[in-house]
Amino acid sequence: MKQENYNVSTEGYYGEFGGAYIPEILYAAVDSLTSSYKKIIEDSEFQKEYQKLLADYAGRPSPLYFAERMSEKYRCRIYLKREDLNHTGSHKINNAIGQVLIAKRMGKTRIIAETGAGQHGVATATVCALMNIDCTVYMGKTDVERQNLNVRKMEMLGAKVVSVTSGNMTLKDAVNEAIRDWVCNPSDTHYVIGSTVGPHPYPDMVARLQSVIGKEIKLQLEEKTGRNFPEYLVACVGGGSNAAGTVYEYLDDLRVKIVLAEAAGEGLYSGRSAATIHLGTTGIIHGAKTLLMQNRDGQIEEPYSISAGLDYPGIGPMHANLARTGRCEVLAIEDFEAVDAAFELTRMEGIIPALESAHALGVFRKKRFGKEDTVVVCLSGRGDKDMETYINRIGG
């Protein structure tokens, strides 16, 4: 593999993917964010406040747990990065804290967000409650129904939850409505995008805020194994924020192989899938050029996954570039494989994972690792929100 540049360019591209394809009314808001976000993130006072909240409020660092029984079964050394143990139950809190702090420094008085599985919505509503700032969360009606517990949490936290009834009423449609809101209110509103999608600078900003995951992995591996890198990093990918945070510190370290798990739904070629990297072609969605599930006429094809957080028809431009350049291997995990992997982790290690994270765990039944390989899996969220799905599977 030749050495590539896997980070974002000054123009906002990862290879051929990325950019900012936005309506004119948003130019000023996006341009202001583009010119400000790096300075804010790198400011010592911002970092002091951000790191304090990550530690004292979110509960970082999250543990790096050696899964002994799973390791014995799959004949490699499996470590789980326990993002499920963060406050609000996933990695989403890392990005929510950072973006709301950035918004306040930019003088914004209102926050909007989209959510699929509800974890990003809960995290954003949580931080807005903490910082006393108005919050509206857009969520597809399909997801409102299958993730109702998270809806109730957001409402209890004081957020307004808007149920979106367009399209197939899932994540894509929630993003569409959030962007419409932003177009109407660009001066006082900051859109907290929950993943590494959308126009530049969002993919890079979210990756930087989530890179705390990879930074901690380096320190924790050094402490546990005597070296700061694994043979493999494994993460699920829909939009791609937990994956970006996991791999960000290792992008240029070719000793470390990257394996991404995307949602194949009821089968890769079943017509009910969300395996964008496998099935997508180059297109533009939500302000960025990336891989996209679309028909020959360029119309978006509706994705499907049992996991509310992975049924997105696009993919973050960072991950599109990693796949296109061969820097990562992408495996398509079907619904039943993810559910089986979730039950396996629960019964072997006593950890109930989110359905999104279960797709990453599904990699072990598809790929053989070496006995001496250290494999770090990002366990991006806990399974509380998915208990109804799991219970129905037991009943079925």
C-alpha cells in the first residue's frame, strides 16, 4: 500500500471526497465555523474546559477491557474500548460537549441536532441542559417508535423532539429537517451534527473531538501490553464518528490495520441494506461528496438496518477515502449476525452492547485473526436502548 494522506485537506477534502456543497444562505454560518473551529479547539482555555468536562462529567477515560473468554474463543487478544460506560451511554457525549462549547464561544444561543438511535440526541440534550441552552432534536418517526426510551430522556432533559414523517422516517430524513431548520435560522443556531458527515468542517471537527478515543487507546495499550498500537482496530460505521475517533490517531501508522463493519441489513443484495461502502457510488448528500446509495438517476435509495444508528444512505468522507485507497477493510454484517454477536458478548463477558456496536463484534465470525494479534474493538454504546429488539428476538 502506498502512503496516502488520510487527513482532511485545507479545502475540506479526503482524497476526492468531502467539500461543502451548501445553499447560499448557509455560506456565512459554515464559513464562520470553518475559520473558527480549529482555533477554538486548539485554544488552551477551551481544552482546559473540554478536558475537565470529559473527565468529571462524561467519566473519561473509558476503560480498555481485555475480553478474556472472547479472546480464548477467537484465538486472538481482544480489547474492548468501553465507550458504553460514558455518561449517556455512548461515545456521542465527546462530540456533544465539544460542539456546544464551540457554539457558545461563537455566540450561538440555540442548538439543533439530528438523531437516529437517539444516543446523539440524548447526549446533545444532556449538554444543553448542563449549559442552559435551547435545544431541538429532529428524529425520524420510525426511530421515535423504536427508540422511545431515548425520546423520553430527551424530553425530560428539556429538549424539543420533532418527529419527522418524510421519506422512510429515519436518520436521513432527520438530517434533512435539521438542515431546513438551520437554513431558516443561521445567525443564532448551531447545528450539532452527530457524525463525521455533512459539509466541511463537520467531518474533521467531529473526528477531532472524537479522537480522544484513540488517544486513550494509545496510552492504555502501552500500560497493558508495553506498546501503544494494536495489529487491528475494529469499529462499526454508519456515518462514522466512533470509527473516526478510534482510528484518527493511527491513520498514518500502517502497522495498524483498520476493519470497519457496516450494516448489511437483511442481506447485502437483498434491497434492504445499509452497506453504503459496498453498494454506494460517488454522489452528494447533506453537503458533502461521498459514497452514496443511489439509483442510476441519482435518487437516494432508502437504507435499512435493524440498528437505528447505522441506516444512513451515505458514509463520512473520511471513511469513503479510507475504503477507496485500501487503508481499511470493510465487512458487511447482517442483522442476524449483529444480534448473535450481541448475545455472545452478553453471555461471555456480561456486557450488553448497542446494536451498532454489535455489528463491530460480528467481525469475529467473518474474519480470522492471528493468535498474537491484538484487536481493539470500539464498543461504541450500551444496549439499554435496544432491549425491546433483543427481547423480541428471544421471544421469536
